[in-house]
Amino acid sequence: MVTPEEIGGVPILEALGEHERERLSQSTADIRLVPGEFAVNEGDEAALYAVLHGRFEVVRVIDGVERVIGERLPGDIFGEVPIALGTGFPGAYRATEPSRVARIDVQSYHTIVAASPEVRARVAALARQRIGGLQDIAAEPSPPRAIVVGHRWDSDCTALRHFLDRNQVTFEWIVPDAPDAQKAWGGPLPADDDCPTLRVVDGKTVVRPQLRRVAELLGLPTQADHAEYDVLIVGAGPSGLAAAVYGAAEGLDTIVIERQAPGGQAGTSARIENYLGFPSGVSGDELAARALQQARRLGAEIVVTRSITRIDAPRHQVHLDEGDLLRARTIILACGVSWRRLPIEGIDRLTGKGVTYGAARSEASNAHGLDVHIVGAGNSAGQAALFFSTHARSVTILCRSDTLERTMSHYLIEQLATRRNIEVTFETEVVGVSGEVALEAIDGPVKRVAAAVGEGSMAIAFVHQYLKEPDGP
């Protein structure tokens, strides 16, 4: 247990009286850690820790990359920011050598500082200092890990950008016809036939790369570390990542095989408002990113850009592309769902060229100043409309029904009504699309009596236009 003398040996707590030290020693946890073990994980509940022995590094995941942003040595404390703000820990604290810390819970902390205002003032001053440091870190622009050159309506470029986003890889996207494109690239731009081109910062440049090649260049895992596992999970969507978290947390040797990038359908949602534990809502890609970080932290392997070609259930064998073979005591299929494709001629040709399935946050830059049409009127459509309305010139929801109440939550309907650039068109469906390089127009005949009246009126308008033309009869 932590002794009163050890508590008094922590500089920021030395002002405590003998009675307070004795009282605190009876409620303080004595935690001993081996190298690599975490005393605190990012997001853990508030508490105050004092380092009694050893060394800790402060780590934080920024843009998918773990960064060491500080250290704590004997006599130092951590947890003053969560204590001051009433929040979770903004970073994690990992022992780099055999270490020992004293953990003071929030209730015990407030009890002792009530009797020692000097300690409260010292902790508050340290918290203000640390908050300033965190703000400086947050203000630092994250250097991109890659640079992509590709045209706005190139479906291969769209797929590459989505892959990087969903794997939490920061990158700079250069559109070849941008005024400063050559300067941003640092020399002559790649030829159109070589786009998209990807350059890994301080690394190789590849033209029209396959996603697995991209993963390998960026150090994303594409190969399993072992030949046998306790649990093999097929698919890294929400269910697959949840299984990975719980499996790894139970000490099971866990691997997830994902054919593209983690996140699944959730990764394409602009906003999720009704997910438990997120009172302010959370974007789909943020939720997926947190789950991915959690699974990896607990020890699960996440392998991307690999496909399952065959499962031999009696032998517990899983065959991967390229002939790789893995064995697992248990196999979980979390293959998820795929978007239902619109059965419209020509729409597949325009996918990634103005037509997209889902509404990830990464699509915002592509929609800036444009007119966006959203097919469908469920909650995902409502969230996407609200998201795109902050970027697009106009957003139109195409609803097959005559009301939103049948398919959309009331709170979303109320929010849509407050946005002037959002319009809902009822009894409408898309029957045609057109465009050469990219989507240029869609065709949405309305049904029932209102449709017939409108189409009859438009027919006469076209007659007038035809009769006025010089070549008309």
C-alpha cells in the first residue's frame, strides 16, 4: 500500500497535513506496472495519479498515428486535466520500465483538497499549464503521410481517397487542374493516364496503384503474424470490430480479415445521433476509428486488403487470396451489408464520378457549392442532408413516399425544416442519369394525380418552346 510518507514525497502534495496524508493513504490504490503496460487509456474516467517509481510516456493517437507527447517521472502527477474539467483522459500513459503509481479517485481528491486549498491551487495551476500545451498540440497541422494526384471525377481516385480516409491515413489531395497543383506537387504533374498517382511522404511514388500496394507502402498490415488463432473474424465493420474488441479483451488470440478498409457501412455515415454513449452524436468514421484503435490496443490483429476465398469448416481452415492459409479454433462471419444498387442504366459507369453510395465526411469537399440529390428518406438520408447542407448550394431529398414520418425520426425532420437550402421532393424516384465525364443530370418522374398535372403542364411548356423555334412548323 501507499504510505503517508510516500504521498508527502510527491511535491504537489507535500502541503497536505499529517492527518490528510494518513487519510489519503487508506483510500489510494497502489498500482505496479511492467514495461508496455498502460496505467491509463485515452478516454478513461478522471482520477489523479502520482508516479512513485519508474517512467511513463504520454501517448495520443492523432490521425491514426500514435504520437508520444510527453513523459512523467517519479514525483510527477497526471490526471490534473480530467480532474479540473470533469472529462476523460485526453491521452494514454504507458510504463516504459517497471513502474509504480498511486491512484487517487475523484471523491478522495475533493475530500483532501477541501482541507488543503493550497494543493487545490497547485493542481489547478498545473491543469491550466497542461491545457495550454494540449491546445498547442491540437493547433499543430498534422503532416500528411501521402500525397494523391487525381481528378475530381475519377472513380479510381475516389476509391483511393476513401481507402486512405477509412484507414486513418492523412493525405493531401491535388486536383491536376488546380492553379497551384504543380507547386503543391513539387514539379511536373503526372500525366492523366498515370492518375491517380500516390506519393508516400519520404517514400516511393506509384501510379494507378492497387489498394494492397498502397497498404504495403504505408505500413498497413496485409499479412497475418501467425498461422493459427483462437478467433478469426471475417469483416471489419461495426460487428467485426466489436467481436475483435471483446475477443482480445478476453485474452483470445484474435485476427480480423478485411477485404478493403475498416469501418463497414458505419464508416460511410455522416452522423449517428442515436448511438448509446454519444449524447452529442458521432460520425460513422469517428466511431469506426475509435473501435479500430480499441481493438488494436487490446491486441487484435487487423489485416486489410485481403479476401477469403474458401472456408473449410470441418478443418477450421480459412483460405485467403494468394494462397495463404490460416487456422482458427473459431470463425466469426461479420460480412456486413452492401448498398442496394439503383437498377438504372448507366449509373454504374458514373459511380465515383458524382454518384456515391453512403455519405462519409470525406465527401464534403467534393460537394462544396454543388447541388446534391439524396436518394432515400431514412435516417441516414436525413443526417446526410444536414451534413451536406453546410457545404452544398442546395440539397434535395428524393422520397418515394408522400411523407417523411414513415421512414425518418421526428428529431431529424425538425432539423431539416430549419435549413433553407434543403428541399424534400415527395412521391419521386430516380429513373435515369446522364453525364459524360461525371454525373450531370438525373431524371425523377413524380407519381399520382399531382404528377400527371405537373407533367401535362410541362408538356405544354415544351410545345410553346418548340413552336417558337425558327425551325418549328
